Amino acid sequence: MSRAVVSLVDIDRVHSIPPRTRPSDALLVREVDADVSVDVVTAADWSGGVGEGVELWLRDGRDPDGVGEAAFVFGHHASPDYERWERWSRSGTLDGQTLRVTAADGGPDPDPRPFGLFERLRNHRQVERACRAGISAAERRLVR
């Protein structure tokens, strides 16, 4: 599973955000007034690709009021057994409530199903191979 590690040097304030409860919910990260802003947003349709626009709304119903700043939106959704994770993102510039997409990866799956038996076995083998490759690469770096 992908992870993001963030090291906080100094904490100026704590800002709570509402939980992402729907597959169409995502986190919007952007710079507002020389500060990093993180909000939960939703969209009626996330299928917009590069060169298209996606209309965003904050979970409280307000518009995000973008002024052309760079923005990054990402989300994920898991199957009921947490074996399958669907990750996706969009980045671009935010004008008003429209994200002008310059890069897109994946899209939300409203109902990710658990893997079947053969998919589960294939997935476990892929994870095993990736782990072995990572361990071998780390061991090679240590030998130098």
C-alpha cells in the first residue's frame, strides 16, 4: 500500500477536516495566502482527464474559490475486506470551483469488490515478488 510520510517541524495550528465518507470524496491540497490548505471536496464526475475541467465543491457545500493556484486532489477507496485499494489523483490549477486538470491518474471506483480467489493469489504473489525485490535492493546498497 502506498504511504505518505510527512515530517512536521513546527505546528502553527491544527485544522480538523470532515471524514471522507463517499467514494467521490477527495482531499484538495493547495496554497492559500502563503499557507497550505487541505479540504475535503467532492465532484459529480471525476472522469475529466488532462485538458478538461472538474467542478469541485467543499463538503460543507461552499465553492473552493480558487484563484488560479496549483492544486492537487487525491482519494482512495477500499473493498470491504481492505484487500483491494483504488487510488486516484488529479492535479492542475483551481479557478473558482473548476480544477483545470493537467495530470490525472486513475479514477474513483464507487464499489471496489474484494478479489476473487485467483485474483487474491495473483495479488499475494505480486506483493511477495515486490517485497523480495525491495529486500534484495536494500541488501545490495548495504554491501557497498
